[in-house]
Amino acid sequence: MIKKILIFGFGSIGQKHKKALKKINKNFIFFEYDSKKKFKKDEIIKINPDFIIISTPTSLHLKNLIFFNSIFNNKIILIEKPLFDKKHRFEMINNNNKIFVGYNLRFHPIIQYLKKKIKFLNMFYIRAECYSYLPNWRRQKYTKVYSSSKKLGGGVANDLSHEIDFLSWIFGDIKKIFKQKFKISNLKISSDDTFILVGKINKILININLNFSSQYKSRKIFLDEDNRTLECDLINNHIKFYQKNSNFVKKISFKNNDSLLNMHKNIIKNNFKDLCNLTEACKTINIIN
């Protein structure tokens, strides 16, 4: 049973985790640590948390994970996505704990619906897009957040890697044909702001486009089959079905799109089957880098 929760890295993401968990149970006991401040190992051991959330800058994830995994056993550890900022051999980490990566969009109702309810027949093309504007992400000035810094492991390919994760989770491993990261906008950042991937999942051609330099906000998946096309809108929470030889467009709307809350509800219930594990998260990092 989870009672004590340690959040290591209490920036905007860490605060969102705490807010979601407090909605589940107001009696959770929280311990928050700023990753920039010094802390004592004995102090962490004395806390003996049941659940550890690592929400530090991506470049610190490996160091933090090795630390917590070396002093605790049989704990639940959730690392903010992406797992690492570059390729690492995760075999070097003794898996003493239940370790997962926070790809919470797996718990968006549309992604759950595609994974569990839709039978796909003769699919030949998938296009996924995510467009947003980094300066609008947080209250803090965008040049001060780790997403703007290549050194800290930021950048659109890492920050918006959900698309790679959930497409792999639903349909299978992605084999990349072409991949490129760019810095093309006038944003004052050192990280990439645009990512393009063309690849295949078995015989299905996929195209992923990500950027956080666009004034147009969108997060959609388009799925083409011989007899229909699905347009999945993860912001407005609906799927439109366009059928062959039909002017009628079927639309299904979804509620409860708080994917972070839904993910934590599953963790609290020890229901880990839909969470992203180390092996899956490493595949995503390998594709990006």
C-alpha cells in the first residue's frame, strides 16, 4: 500500500504529479526535493518512501535512477519521460524495484480505445502530429526551462516523444527509414524545436511530425485503411470515422482525458500492465537518438 511519496525534482512537472495524486488520496504523505539542492543519503533512506517519482531534467535521470535503485528494494519508481537524454545500457541498472516511465498518454481515453477496442484491417498509413508553442507551456520564462536546453536533455524530440511510445505500444516496433531533428525557429533555445520521422511498423508506413514552435496547437493521429480513415483528436477528445463511399462521418467523443491522473490511479492500484517499462522506453530513446 502506498502512503509515503517522494518527488525528486519539484518543478512544474513534479507539482503536477503531486496535484494528481492528492486528487486520489488527500492523506498521502509527500516529500519534495529540489534536484539543485544538496540532500543527505541517510535522510532519504530514513523517509523510506513507498513510491518515488523522478522528475528532474532528463540529463539527470540516469544518475538519479542509479542512486534510488542502489538504496531501495521493492519500491515503485516512476521516471518522467523520456527515460534518458541519450542511449544508455539499461542492463547496468539492477532492477531491484518496479521501474516505469511516465508516458501518461497511454492512459488518454482515445489511446486506450485504439489499443483495446478497435480492430484494424488492411492499414497502410499512420500520420501523427503534435504542434504547440514552447513559450506558452509554463508560467516560467521559456528560456529558463530545461526543455529549451540541449545540455539538460530538452528538445521537442524528447519532450514530445509520446507519439513514438504510444504508436509502438499499439501497433508494434518502429523501424525508422528517415529521422531528423532541427532547430529552425527564432526561439532562443539550444535544443531542437522540430522532429520528423518516417518509418515502418511491419508494412504500415508511419510519419511523425513534432514541433513546439507553432502558433497552431494540434495533437492528432490519422489512420488510413482500405475502407476508412480515422481522425483522432487528443486535444478535443474525439475520433471521427470517414467511411468509403459514404458522406456520413461517425464521431465518438470521450471524457476523462486527464491521462496523468488515470496513470496514477493505475499505479496506486498496482495495475502496471499499461505502463511503459524500461525496455520499451529504451526503444523510444534509440529511435530519437
